Amino acid sequence: MSKKLQHLAIIMDGNRRWAKEKGLASYKGHQAGRENVKKVIEWCQQSDIKILTLYAFSAENWQRPKREVDFLMKSFCQAFRQEIKELNKENIKINVFGRLSDLSNELQKLIKQATDLTKDNTQGILNLCINYSGRLELVDAFNSIKKQKASDQDINEEDIKHHLYGKDMPEPDLIIRTSGEKRLSGFLLWQAAYSELLFIDKYWPDFSKDDFDSAVDCFHQRKRRFGC
């Protein structure tokens, strides 16, 4: 089995704790985390990792303080306005996964513009999971299948795969979670069945090139088993 790292997924955890430990407002942690996203995109390109999937905002994150949520939504809008053109120049395709209908009209419009602009790019793929939950993804997949299948027809694995947000996207080879927490928190529940998992005891803003390289090396040292 090939050990090429084609698809890397990251749960970018720890922005708020990073800021708190430094005596900063939580939004400062999110700002620092956003800057790190730019670096990781570049590192993936340098390492010939074609697909990067980032857990940017979970469906549960709406429960956070309104001021923080509002900042994050504005930050997403700002990122789509300011950074998509550069990613397009780098020939990177943008996908956004989640229940996008719950987002503001402005953000939905910016997401559509970004995905339309980059849909034919071939150098790499950046998937952003916004208002995402692995359980909701499966619920949405089953409801979509029900609309297309007769009530007496069985649902199989291929049906589910073709109705996920990412449809036929290759499953992640490696999933990294920063901050020291050791759980998936609903991230890519179907797709993660055989992914290698790596938990790093650093907050996301502190995730460095050395950490990235160590994670890639760790993946290549593992013997992958697609079964029990």
C-alpha cells in the first residue's frame, strides 16, 4: 500500500487557550491561528500534499459567546475577500463543506464566488469545513439519498460516499489535532475510518514547520492497515 501523503486534515484547536495564557483577548488567538493557516498551505505545497482539509468552524461553535462568533464570521468574510485571489493565482481549488445555508447571505455569496473562481484549478485543493458536523453530514447524506431512491431500495456504502459534502474526495491519510485534546469532535466521522491520527500538545497558533515536518515523517514511518 502506497504511503504517499495525499490528503492531510487538521483540527485547528487551541486558539482561545493560546490567547488566554498570554493574557490576550480570544480574537487575538483566532487572528494568530488564521496566519498559521497561510503557512500550512505553503508547507503542503512544498511537500507535494495535494489536499488540505481544515476544521474551521464546527456546528457546535455557535454556542460560543456572540461577540466571538461574530468576529469569526467577519474574519471568514475578510479572508474570502482578501486571500482567495492569491490562492487562485497559485492554482488552488477551494471547497467549503458544512451546512452553508445557516451562514449569513454575505458569507454564502463570498463562498460561492470563491468556489466558482477556483473550480478548475489543479495544483491543489483546500477544503474548509465551516458550520460542519460529521453527524449532520451523514444526516444530510441520508436525506439526499432518500430523495433519489425508492423507499424499498437498500442504501449502500457507495450511496453514502456519493452524497457526502465532499462527494468523491479521497479520504484523509492523516488527521492532526493540535492543543493536546485527543478526540475527533465530529470531524470527518465517515471519512476518518482508516485515517492515521496524530495528536499534538501545542496550540494551533504555535504549530510550526518543525511540527509539520515531524508529523509528515511520523506518517511515513507508520504501517497502514486498512482493516482490524
